[in-house]
Amino acid sequence: MEINQDTHYMKQAIAEARKAYDLGEVPVGAVVVCNGRIIARCHNLTETLNDVTAHAEMQAITAAASHIGGKYLNDCTLYVSVEPCPMCAGAIGWAQLGRLVYGADDEKRGYRRLAPDVLHPKTEVLSGVCAEEAAELMKSFFKGKR
Amino acid sequence: MEINQDTHYMKQAIAEARKAYDLGEVPVGAVVVCNGRIIARCHNLTETLNDVTAHAEMQAITAAASHIGGKYLNDCTLYVSVEPCPMCAGAIGWAQLGRLVYGADDEKRGYRRLAPDVLHPKTEVLSGVCAEEAAELMKSFFKGKR
């Protein structure tokens, strides 16, 4: 059975999220794909780095831009396990990302509720890819914290 | 004539903005003050670093957290020459900043229009400090770019 390409890359993002989980970090992971190749793999490191800006997506945008040698990511797809927050969506907007694919919704802190117009108008968005797996990881993490 | 403390620190943020201007960067500068001391001074470096996340405020938040040794900035005031964008306001929200003071409004790309609920509810906000000077610097920069 052939696996869908978006599912394939999302599984990689979720693998990154698991690394965050194992570090005691909120389990969010991201990869950036450009021309069929993964050019950045990152996971949330806010606790490890003592830095609220160290979300998976922020690191992935910085790493991808560094790899490309330019700050615009029009030809890239960012896969992230959970819906980006307004900070990350703002960065995605500035980067003029070509395509955003995310897994689980974040009803409370996601950009769709708090900053719905912050993405670049040309950025395609697909949500819900491997959503259950990504959400389960988050649920398990916060359950363990209580 | 005594200079107001907020004006004093905003002048420092504008001095940072002038450094950005001289580098050909959009002229936005920021300082973070904690217990009466400046613990971070930064200016926009998006072009120099090829990184959309390198706004003055983002760097200032990272630097201040590193200085403090913790990611929350409840006891800090961030002075920034121009109204933060949603990305920066999102970071300010995650950091639970104590107080935000900014200069010029950014009607088009500012957080008040695009992400009005993204700051932490306890963050005090003061705007309009040295607004004319900060706005003039921006105007002059974009005029030079045309």
C-alpha cells in the first residue's frame, strides 16, 4: 500500500515531536521539504534552551533559510505536527512559505483563532494530516505533567 | 529638565534602530530593562542574517531570557521603536512580559490589527513614546528604498 507523500513527511515531523517528548518538551516537531528533499528537521526546545522563541517551526524556518541562502521559502513545504501559534504563523507569513501542512488543531492557542490573517495570501494550507497521532502525543504529554 | 524614564529607554531603542538603518535593515530597535538595568540591546537583522525571525524584539527576548536564566520576563520592560508584528507579539505573549512600551504604530502589520489577543493578559502596554522620531526613521528608510 502506497503511503501518501504528505503523510510520509508528517511522520517525519511526528518523529521529531517524539524527540521533544523524550526531552520533556511540549511534543511538537517540524520538517521543511524543498524539491523533494528534507532541508530542516527540528523539534520544540523551549525548556532546554530557556527560550520561548525556540518552537519547532521557528527553528525550521531559520534552518531552511540558512540552507537555501535566502529568507523566502516560497518553494518550500513546512510540515508541523500541531497547528502553529501566532508567533510561528507570523514567521511563516514573513517567510512567504509556499505550503503549510499541519496535523492536530490547537483550538486554544492556534493561529486560526488568534491571528487568522497572518499568513501570506499565497500560502496553501492543509490540515489534519496524521492529526490523531499528533494529538495523542500532546495529550499523553500533558497527562504526564499533571 | 528631567527626562521621563520611558523616554530615556526609548531613546536607547531608537539608537538601536539607527544601527539597523545604517546596515540597510528596516530600522527597528529594542532594549529590555530589568530592575533599572538594560539587559538586552538589539536591532533588526533580517537581511544580514537572511532570517525573517531576526526582528529586534525576537533577539531581545532571547537575549534577555539568556541573561536572566529563565524564559519568563514578568519583571522586564521591553522598549521597541515600532509596534510589534504578530510574530513578535506572540513571543512577547509566551514570555509573559511584564510591560511593553512601543513608539510608532504600525497600522498595516502591527499586532493590534492582526493579533489583538496574543499578549499575556497581565502585560501592561504603553504606546506612542517618541513615536514621531521612530516613525520618521521608518519613513526615511522606505523613501530611500523607492
